[in-house]
Amino acid sequence: MKHITLSENIFYVGANDRRTELFENHMELPNGVSYNSYLVVDDKVALIDPVEAGFFDEYLHKVKNILGNRKIDYLVINHDEPDHSGSIGAIIREYPEVQVVGNAKTFAPLEAFYGPITNKLVVAEGETLNIGQHTFQFFMVPMVHWPESMVTYEQNTKIVFSNDAFGGFGALNGGIFDDETDISFYEDDMRRYYANIVGKVAGPTLKAIQKLGGLEIKMIAPSHGLVWRSNLQWVLDKYIQWSSHQSEEGIVIVYGSMYGNTARMADIIARGAAKAGIKNIRVYDVAKTEVSFIMSDIWKYKGVIIGACAHYGNMFPNMNLLTHEIVEFKPKDKVFGLFGGKTWGGGGLKTLTKIAEENQWDLAAESVEVQGAPIREEDIDRLYNLGKAIAEAVKA
Ligand code: FEO
């Protein structure tokens, strides 16, 4: 196989993971994920961010195919999370003299995961490391995604190795660079990655983008997903949009329903919203669709309507994870609507209302609770009007 080059002496040596079912053991990966790593060959040799532990053999084969018997001098760790750092122990065993490069916050978690690291090089904000024709400059981007996160900028080629930032789910299907593939295929998986991993730290992400704005950047090489060299403005615009909570016109309706009555309510609400002119409406059963997909659409669209049937005086249990994620990640620029189903004393709407009040969700319409099935004209009207009112708030 031909080597994949970002520039004459910078090689892509990442791996595709299509076998892991759940990223971080809770987010589905229908299209897989890539662990990107980069090898820079110069007077010295540097490896930038390794791969998840299970891919080490494939990874080492790629590295040795390029390097032959040359040694690796530096292993740059931009981020400690094990999806990247997982093979660090195996690399050190293979190349015992390698110097591990990180910042002041890098090594404590790394050693807590993998044991003592003796050969360290600690770099600070703006510091450089020259390896010949290439000079790395390090910039701290705390909380994108962990406190120790940093990016590495190569001054000669003007490539920024951005780690999680600008990354996305989706294994790389032959096209490694943005101009080798249809980037619209990756957009949903990029936003889902953003909404469930980076979105919690949208503020620090915006700051990181501003910080890097002073650099001349010709390529963005993240640790997941496509390498960006032709559509830099496209990916920057997406990240700025998502990080500054700019919602698009549309409504996400999510329900938790045991016997289909609350589901029927969702359909009536959706019809009301559609008749009011909203074209992008996504209706989800919270017990069926894994929450990261729902969060991705909630990040995208302005309207969010949530409904739950009652369960022992509380709400349908699967709804707890979704509301937890909304409370944790705090997507902004939203208008909310609530509904619920009850047979006896209720609890679905009551719990949702409490969460909405505690977290100051902008409730743009009167909430609707229905006893039993939505079969009475009056209940149907109230549900229909809830969809219509949220649609009008979204369009306002
Ligand atoms: Fe891809 Fe936060 O690790």
C-alpha cells in the first residue's frame, strides 16, 4: 500500500475502528471511528498522538513500513484519553528511548493510566521543538477535550495537529482528506461527535479557535475523521456555528411511551408543527434511538419538544438519560415544549416540568398532559396547538 502523506515527510499512520460498538462505551458507532496518528520523519522522528490499544499491531506495521529500522525520538501526546494514548506503553516497549512530549498537566493522568514514564519532555504554551526542517509549536487548549489538551502546530508546513478538535465519528473509507470524499457524508457524524463530546466545552472551544486564528494554517489534522486541507473554512464555520450555539430552523420531538399513547401524542404535535411550516421535524422514541443521535439533532435545531408517560409517579425511565445530557451539555438558543401521558396520578410531565424549571428552559407553549390515549377532540387540539406554538416560536 502506498504511504499516505500530508506533506513530503509527514505521514498519516492512523487506524480505522469498525468493530467497537460503543464509543466511550455509550455512544453507538454505526459508521465506525478513526484514530488518526501522524509520523514526521526528519533529522529526528516524531510520532504525533498514537492510537487505541487494540490497533497497535496494525499501527506499528504502518510505522515500520515507513521508518524501517530508524527509531522514534519523540512521541507527542496532545491528549491523554485512552482512545489516543492507549498504545503508549506498547510504543515505549518497542522504542525504549522515545521521549514522551506533553505539557505540565499531561503526565499525572498518563502515569495513573499506564505507570511511570521516565523519559519526558514537558513543554509550555508557545514553546517550540525543532527536529530538523520541522519545528513544532505547542498551544494549550484546556478542556478541548480534557484539561491537559493541547494542539501541535508545525511551522514549516503550517499543519495544526488538533487532536479531538475538528474531529468526528466515522471511519475513513479510503478518502483521508476532505477533498477526496463527499464531506456531507461525514457532517452528521461530526456534529454527533461535537454535540456529545466537545459541546459540553463549547466556550473553551471557541477560545481555542480564536487562539489558533492568529496562525497561518494550511491543514487541520485531527485525531478522528477527515484531514482538512481544501475546505478549512467549511469546517471552521461548522465549529464556530456549533460552539456559539447557532440553531437551525427545525424541531426535535422526543417521547418515552410504554404502550404507544405518548407516541401518538408526538405524532399529533409533529403534524401541528408541520402545518405551521416547519420542514425539518425529527421524531424519536427515546427507548429506541441511542441518546447521542438525539443530542446531535437537538444541538442542530431550535425547537425541542419532550414528552414522557408516567412511571411510578415519575417519568418513563429512559428519558432520564436524555434530560441528564441536556442539563449537562446545556445546548442554547432553544425553545422547549413539554407533554406527558398519565393513567393514574401522572408523573411524566410533572418530572419534566421540574427539570425545565430548575434549568430555566425557555418553555414557549403551555405544556399538555393527556389521560390515556389522545382520542378526545379537546386533547388532540391541545397537542396540535403545542406543535403549532413551538413552530411559531422557532420561526419567530
Ligand atoms: Fe478522542 Fe477525548 O479523545
